[in-house]
Amino acid sequence: MKRHAGDLFVLGAAAVIFLAQQLAISYMPLDGAAGAMRRMLFLVTTAALALMALYFRRFFGAWLVSAGILMNLLPMAAHGGAMPIDFAILQRSGAFPEVTEADIGRQTNHGKDVVLRRDDIRFYWLSDRFIVDLPLYGTNIYSAGDFVLFAGLGLVAAQATVMAFRPGGERADAASPAENVERGAG
């Protein structure tokens, strides 16, 4: 497979950003200036990840990864950097019994979500609202953007696998007319 300059750097930078997001979610306070910083950090780094995905635009799935991230970014931006989730959906899922009605209007301790009533959610159709129960992982709640992102990751993996086993790696770019003349082909 043809190597592209900078691929490892961009993948490494994306991994560092993702790790920073997880650390911020896990260890930064929810309230006050630190809470605002936490939400802003998550919002800005999520936008950066969407742009970084486009670095790999030679993979069709990278466009879907970026689109999925941007689909998630819209409701997050409308809610101060937190992904809105309907309290009724949380209750129905049974996945987070520690979240009670008293948590409405607050960001959850376990992630990037803010618990709201459906009527208070802007861009509801893009919010976390799809309950999925996966074997070995359990129940979680996903957004439409998450599904687009996951489909993109699957397509990137499939395309990369095909490209790795294709003779000559990636498709060869067409030679320019000058190169054809040099080879005696034109």
C-alpha cells in the first residue's frame, strides 16, 4: 500500500485529541469556569477531529466520519458544548439508573451529555436518542451522527483492507502526457 506523508502524524494527533477529550470528560469538573472550559475543549477538539478525518479524504468513509462528527457538533454547539439527551429516553433505556429527574438541565458525570426534556432540545433529530443494546458492551444511547461515523469507520477499514491486498497498493494515478512521451507511450 502506498504510504502517504503525514498519515501517522495525523493519526497520532487524532489519538492525542481523543485521549484529551476522554480525560476532560472523566476528570474536569462539570460546573463553573472549569465546566465551561470542559465543554469548550470538547467542542473545539470535536471540530478538529472532523477536519482531521478529511485529511484521509482518499477513503470514501473518511467523508462519512467527518459528516457524522459534524452532525454531532451541531446539537452540541446549540447546547453549549454538550450533547443533549432526552430524560425520557434515558429512563426508557435503563442504562443509567443513577440519572434522575433532578439531573434535568445538568451535564452527566459519565460523559458529554446534558440531560434535558425533549421540548428543550434544539436539533432533537441529531441528539443522542437511539437506544442500542450490544452484546458484550451493553446498552447505550447513540445519535444519527454516531451511526454515520461508525459506517464511515467501517468503510475506511474495508477500503484500506482492499487497498492493502490489491497488487500495487492504491490505484495508480494516470500519468501526465509529459510522462507518457518520456516513456514512448504517446
